[in-house]
Amino acid sequence: MLSSLTILFVMLFFAYVSTEISSKLGFPRAVGPVIMGVFFASTGLDKLLPGASATIAPLAQVGLVLLFFYVGMETNVRVFSKQLSGMFLVSGLNTILPFVLGALVVHASGFSWTVAIIIGLSLSVSSVSLSADFLAEKGLLGSRIGRFIIGAGTVDDVIEALLISVVLSVVQAAHVGKSILGIFGDVGIFLVVIVAFKILIIPFVLRILERERSHAALFGGALVITLLLAALGESLGVSSFIGALVAGIIIRQVLLAQGIPLEEQHLANNIKVLAFGFFVPLFSLWVGMQANLSTLHGNYGFAILITVIATVGTVLGSALGIRLAGGGWRDGVAVGFGVNGKGYTELAIAAVALGTGIIGKNLFSAIVFMSVITSVLSPIVFNMLIQGSKGKTSVRTNRCS
């Protein structure tokens, strides 16, 4: 039997290679490890490494926590005061429309409201990191449409963070039979803990760590705070990654309030290197290994259906938002495909739902299918729209320019 270190080496090797292959082919880096994991599970190659999934599962859980901590560090809540007018229309519509449409269609297909809401939530999220990577590669990051997509994606992050927090807290608690009073009680306790951490604990700890002028000490302290809030969130039924998300948002705000933005940038970069260089690729590979194409037999129609809903909802929501803000339909469709690529977040939501038994492997595989297809096709369509416009696509709106 292979040792845990050998299994970890093999898994990390394939995760890294598949990430680089995906990038070289012009696809989002997140797609590679997921496809590799699906390939392992669907062909039976994972049986050559007995215990591989169990070995990397704890690391995948840490990857999930670090991923949402990094999302929190990159979430600028103040963006609302500066970009609310036009970007809120786009972000709100391209999040709410696929969420509502997905939940209604899935429920009409015979699934419970709990399952329908979880799938709708998975269809509504987008990945600004995937958009940023693609725009940078095409030299469009500084263009008008590039700035608008990143700005709208940032607002998306805030809206989706609130939506995920509320929906998952209620759904998970309801799934285990907790009363409405119990749900509000646990959420209330968690909110009190958050306030205490934001006002007292985190500023106090960070001031002490800052006196040491050690990047390592700040990094370690931030990780301890994140894991503590993640554990508290999990124990209160709010979800571990919501605790991590909140930790990232609060630590960012505290560091900026204390006048040390360089430390905030350094910490965010360190978390990004650790998360995306080690833990998140293993998480993506593990997610793929939980999905199996054999579970989609007879269920391909449903997988295609939710893929269409995710795409139509996101693109139509973005186009409507741009149009209401005074822009053109072509610009709106381009922005829609620019933010339609799914990434890690909906896979994390699906993984939590799978782990708690809310959804089975057939639905989980369908969500993975949707994530891969939208992440692969959206950049291709976006590039075609940009090339076809010959530089005319600029997202000129009356409210946001």
C-alpha cells in the first residue's frame, strides 16, 4: 500500500500538470484539476491509488477555507458607495436571475425546495478571478469593458457573499431539522461573535502582531483567526467557509483602518500563494474525484438544462443591467459572457451540500459538468464577441463609464 506522502505527491503532480495544460490551452486554470479528477473517477484510475480521496479530503477542506478567506480579503465592501449605480444593476440581475430561474425550474423538475435552492445558488455565482486571468491574457484588463467586468465582478462578490451566507445557513439548519427559532438563535450568536472579533479581538491581535514587524507572525495570526471563525461557523451550523469569508473581510478592513495597506497586500498575496499553489488545486482535484460521469447516465439532460439556465440567466441579467444603465445589448452580452465563467465557489457550495447529504452524487456531478462547460465555453464566446466588435465594444453607459 502506498504511503500518504506518495499519494499526496502523485495527486499534487497531476493537479499541477492539469492546471498548466488548461492554462496553455487558453482555458481557466481551475478547469484542469476538476477534469483530471473526473477522469480518474470515471475511468477507475483512482483505484490504482487506494485511499487517495480520503488522503486529500482534509487538505481539500483546508483549501475550501483558505479560498473563502482569500475571497474575503479581496472583497471591498466600500465598492457600493462608488460603483452602485450601474454595476449594481448588472451584478444584481446576473446573480438573482439565474438563482431564481434555476430554483424554479429545478423544483418544477420534481426536486425539493432545499435542493432547488442549493442548485439555484450554484448557478448564480461567478468567478471574477477567472475573468481577470482571461482579460489579462488578452490585454483587456485596462480597457473600458475590462474595468467594467472586474468592477461588476467585485460587486458580484459582495452580493453573492450575502446570498450564500443567508441561504446556506437557513438551508443547512433546516436540513438537520432545526427550528426557525434555533436558526435565528445560532445566526444571532454568530453575529455577536463577528462583532466581538471585529471591534475587539482582531484589532487587538493584529496590533500586537504588527509590533513584531514580522510577516510570518501576521500570516500565522491571520490563519489562526480564520480557522477559529471557520470552526465557530461550522459548530453553529452557519458553515465553515462563511466564517472564513467573514474573517477575510474583517482582517482586510482592520488592516486598512490601522493604516497598513502594504501589510494587507502582503498578507493577501501570501494567502493566494499558499491557497492556489497547494491547497486549492488539491480541492479541485478532490471535487472532480467525487464526480463520476457514470452517475450522469440518463441525467445528461438535467446537466445540460442547468448549464443553459446558468448561462442564459447570467448573460441575460448582465445584458438587461447594461441596457437599463443606458448601454447597448451587444455590450451587455459581452459582459455577460465575461462574467459567466464559473470557478471554485459553486464547486465549494456543491461540495458542502454533498457532504451534508442535501444532494447526491448525480446532482453533484451535474453541477461539476455545468461548471466545467461554462468555464470552457464562456471565454471562447467572449473572445469572439470582442473580436467581432473590432474594438467597438466599450460598455458606455449613462450611469457608469
